[in-house]
Amino acid sequence: MRFAQMRGSSHPGSAINGLFILLLSVCLYSCSRSTEGDPNDAGKSNPPSVDVEDESVLDEPIKPIPLNHNMDADKVTLGKKLFHDASLSKDGSLSCASCHNLNLGGTDRKRFSTGVHGSMGSINSPTVFNSSLNFRQFWDGRAETLEEQIDGPLINVDEMGITWDEAIDKVKANPEYVSGFEKLYPEGVEKRTIQDAIAVFERSLITPNSRFDQYLRGDEDAINEEEKEGYRLFKAYGCISCHQGVAVGGNMFEQLGSMFDYFEDRGNVTESDYGRFNVTGREEDRYVFKVPSLRNVALTPPYFHDGTAKRLDDAVRVMAKYQLGRSLEDEEVELIVKFLNTLTGEYEGKPL
């Protein structure tokens, strides 16, 4: 029943098992939805863009990020240069890194990002870190691969606002780029090779060795007792039913507002709020979004597709109400936030 009005106890109890089963069923249903509205595609999903291996010692629903990636170092270097190159925007004012700043958790920490000529976006920019672990790209999951995702911001008139022909010409006008592409790609500079180079770089942006990953690998002292209690609550209340796996999310679609009507309460509904509906045209996909990864979540405010939660504790309270039908005590929120802070990892061997 959509938007069922439920009120739960503020402490784990006998109702938890039933609520957990309900949430798990909802999440599994969401995950099995067709990606383009074709019933023949039901149940299909893409694996993450990088190979992941379960390196955990503990038998937990969250798995550690691999400690290393196997990306071609020269392609990573080339893709990194392209990722940070503002000349690939219409007015030369911004690059991919403008909205996905590696020094800000892979985001710009704005509610909505600013595009070329000062245009304002309508949806929050997700982190680029660990994006290769997502089963789809964008909040509405419209891109199946990182290569396909690159089309979105590059040619969007409100983002980088350039055409592929213009982008190719700009890359070809740079001798350093031409040399790099000729070395790595027999066909030289083309749309496909530009996409590949940037995507390889993005696949290198994994953040392993968080304190929680260390805990999963057997270091009991990597997280303290309060953080362990926060994780217990995270599982007991059912958050784990949608936020699990190596990315702690990013592997299914879910309706925002399963228990209460989030959008009625928030008001001012826009097309961006329709989520997956904008891709499939199916009414059951209205207000459905890709469940975000919680990796490094403490570094990536504001939260949700609409950027309305400015703080992590705000986000926890909103999710508890609208996805779990619960009102949490302040102490419980604090403990869950402490657990979420343990998911902050390392990039290039240094803590984020």
C-alpha cells in the first residue's frame, strides 16, 4: 500500500522483524524492475563497473572495497587530465571536477550545481568516488555505464553545454592530448576513446580501507563500541535492506516516501522529482530513485536528490520517517551517524 501511514516504537522490538521483511520485499521488488519499462527485462541488473571480491572476514551484508584497482595507469592519467579540463565546456568555465571535486568528497557540496553561463541545475550532484560500484549511473539510473554517463553532463545545455564534435575538435587541437591518445588508442581521438579515458579514470576513484572495512577484515578495534552500536541499529531498523554490499547502496531502485508522502510534505514538486519515471514512463516508477551509496557519506552534504538535508543527522531522521515509518531518539540518530562516519575511506593511500 503506497504511502502507508505507520508509526513505530522508537526502540528495536518485536515489530522490527515484520518491518524488516516488508522493507526487504519492497527493495527486492524495486531492484527487479525493468530498466526501460520492458517486462522482458525484469530482474536484469548490471554488475558494478569494477570487479569486486569479498575480502571480508566477518559475515556481514556490507562488504569491503578492494584495496587496489587494476586500471591502466596511462589511461588513468589521460582521463584525469580530461576530467579536470575546463576547455571541454562551452564557455571554458567548468570541468567535470567543478561539480565532482575530489577534495570535497567527489561533490561540490551545493544543493544544485552551477553550469555554463551561470545556469542552475535541478538535481544534486552525486559523488564521483566509487561511482564504478553503482549498478546504474545518475539518480534515475538512465545510464548503464560510466561511458554512457559522460554524455549527460557534457552535452547538457545547463551543465557543460558542448557538442561532441566541439569536444573532439578541442582535444585534437591539444598536441599533448593527440600524443596521449595515439599512444593508447589506435583510432586516436574519437568520442569513444574520450569516453573510455574518462571512464577509466573514474573507475580508479575507489576509496578503500575505511575503518569499517578494516573492521570487516577482522580488526575488532578499528571501530569503537558506539560505532558498533550504530551499525547494530542500522541493521535492526532495516536500513541495511537497501544499503548493503560493497557500495553500501547503489545496487537497486527504491521509492522515496515508502511510508509517508515525502513530496506532499516537501511541496513544490518538479520534473526532477519524478525520478525513474522520466526514464521508463511507468507510473509505478514515479518518485523512484537509485539508492545512493553511503561510502564517504559524511563528506558529501547536502543529501538526497533534492539536496534538502543539510546535515547527516537530518538525513538519517528523514530516512527513518519516510522509508521506515519511524521516529528515532536523538541518541539513536547520533549512534547511526557515528557508524556512517566509519565509512569514510582513503584515496591514493591517504584518508579523505
